[in-house]
Amino acid sequence: MAITIIVLLQVLFSYLSTKILTRNLKFSVKELLYIVIFGSINGAMYQYLNIFTNISTFFIIITLWSKKLNIYEAILFSSFSMTISILSDHISSFLRYELFRNDILSTKEMLLLHMPLCYLIGLFLSFIGSILLKRSLHNLYTQNIAPVFLSVLSCFIWLTCLFSITFVRFIENQTRLIFFNLVFFIIYVLLFLSILYIYITTTQKNYEIEKKETVYANMERYTQDIENHYFELRKLRHDYQNILTSLENYIIQEDIHGLKSYFYSNIKQHSSEILNKEYRLKDLSKVKISPVKSIIASKLIYAQDQGLNASFESLDTITDIPMDAVLLVRILGIFLDNAIEELLSLGQGELLIGMIKNADHVLIIVQNTCREDMPAIQTLQKPHISTKHSGRGLGLGNALEIMRQCPNVFSETVVENCTFLQKIMIYDKGGE
């Protein structure tokens, strides 16, 4: 019975450690009941499983967290908590032996002396680990990198520690070997931290390079758009001179009928198109963030060149958006590409992009006409789901993944009356 209680407490501690590591300290009766039931079964099976109860505990924690996290995060946090459990157990054993010179404990001493010290050390290590993992995962998710390497490395460290304590069990838990194991565990942890630091630093540098390249590419594209506008102005000037010459000829010949026909069939039609296109782009001057302005301008110009009714509106001057510009450009690129492809497939409709600056957030709206038989929003937002052929339109799930990395960014998608409306609300980080 006592062994069952000890194993149950270890399972509860691993669960609590994982809660601390994930910074999710909300407890539910269902979760606790799940842990108590499987922890009790684990304890009852200890005489048969022995050290392998660690493995079964690992899978219990994995099963619990796999419903809330992706598989890589579930493995990472679970194996990290199991490593902390082993490390704190050895630190507690070493301190107890140094203080009391007591190598073999009775069950009562185990419950009253060793386990409380072990859990206090484990909780402290869990809080330290939560800080480390939060920073590491933030760096990775900022770069849109899944924590596959961290999961594999953390699992490897845990399995190595498990092998070490299994070796000690076979040679009767000699105190000196426990000490050596503790030293090796510390070396493993330091090695893990070193590899983690190198990995994060390398990926961060790569991300900074990619970010600069993206910004540079956007600036190049923006510059190209400006050059295109310049050539359009030169062409307009040339056309204007030709128009004046034509008008002059009609006036010299006093051909009023021909002048009227020429004006309504040529001049008025072209002037309306020019004025209309200018009107639909003029609000872009209110966006003062070059990468964001560039992506919107290039997509709008492309859409208008394809004959689509595309426009941008903003009543406010947008000087700052509290979000990484590269991530926002990627999201807007996905939304606008999908919207334009949908309009091209329909052969009609309109695209509207809007920005509104509120007191505590910036609202970005992308709205386009869509088909009547659009799939459910939940279906469209799943990874690898497309309403188009040849692998196109797979980005909505990716856009949501990017937004999940930014705690101050929220989105809303509405499909109604053949209109596909997407809202991005970016709140000030100080007001989260």
C-alpha cells in the first residue's frame, strides 16, 4: 500500500511539474481523477513493472497533454518533467545522505523525509525550466519552427537518465554510484542547455537573416511598384500629348460631331479607368510601414491588372502595428493570395482591404466575394486543406499557426451571403 502511495505521489508530481512547465496552472476535476486512477494502477503494478513505471507515467502524461498541445510540445514537456523528477530524486538522496548518513530508508522515512525534499527541489527546477522553455519556444515559434529538435533532445536526455538509474537498481543502489549518477545527470543537463543555447542562437541568426532578406525583398518589390507607376505616368504624359494633338485636329477642322464621338468613346472611358484606379489606391499613403504597404500594394496592383475590383481603405494613418512585420506580411500574403485566386476562379466579385486604428488595437480587414458552396470555416482552417487544385490555398492553417505565436493577435473569420470576411485584431502588447 505504501509503495502504491509513493508511486501515485510521483505521478501527481510529474503532472504538477508539467503544469508548471507549460504555465497552465488551471486544474480540472476530470484531469485529477484521470491522474489518480492511472497513478494508483501504476502503483499497484509496481512490483511487476519496477523501474518501468517511469515509462508508463511518461505515457500517462503524454496522453493527458496531447489533447491540449501538439505532439512535439507534449513530448517535450512530458520528458522534461520526467527528467526533473529523476534529477530531484537524486539530489534529495544525495543531500539526505550527506546530512544523515542514512543509506537505506524505511517506508515511513521515505514518505516523511525523502519525498517532501524531493518534491520541493523538483518544483524549484520546474519553475526554472518553465522560464527556459518559454524563451526557447518563443524564439522557435517566432521563426515558425516546430520544436522537433528540442523534443527529441529532451526525450533522449530522459531516456539516458532512466538507463542510469536502472543500472544503479541492478547493483543495489550504492550511495557512491548515486552520487556519480547525480554528477552525470548534471552534466547531461548542462549539455542539454549548451546544445539548446547553440541551437536557439543559430536559428535566431538564421531568422534575422531571413527577416532582413524578406524586408529587402519587400522593399525591392515596393521600389519596383514605384518604378512601374513612374513608367505609367510617362505613358500617361505621352498619351496626354497625343490626346491634345487629336483634339487640336478636330478643333482646327471644326468637326464637332467627330470631336464629341472621340471624346465619349475614348477620352472619357480611359479617364474614368485612370481616376478609378487612383482612388482605389490612394489610401495606401496612410500606411507608413513599408513591408506592409508593399505587400498590399503589390497584391492590389496585381488584382487590378487582372481586371478585378480591388481596393484599400483606411480613415486613419497607420504608423505602428504591434506585431512582427515579417509575420504580418506572411499572414496578409496568404489571405490576399487566397482571396485573389477565389475571385479569379469566380470571374467576378470584389476584394476590399481595410485598416482601422483603435485606442488599443489595429484592425485589419480582408473581404472578398466567394462561392455559395464554401466549406465550413473549421474545415478550411485545418492544415493541408484546400478548395483549389494543385496544392494551392493551403495557407489558412499556416496563417492561424503564425497568429497563435503572437498572444496579442486575434482573428475572426465569417462566411455569409457569398462574402468571405477575415479580421485580424492586433492589440497593444502593453495592454495584453
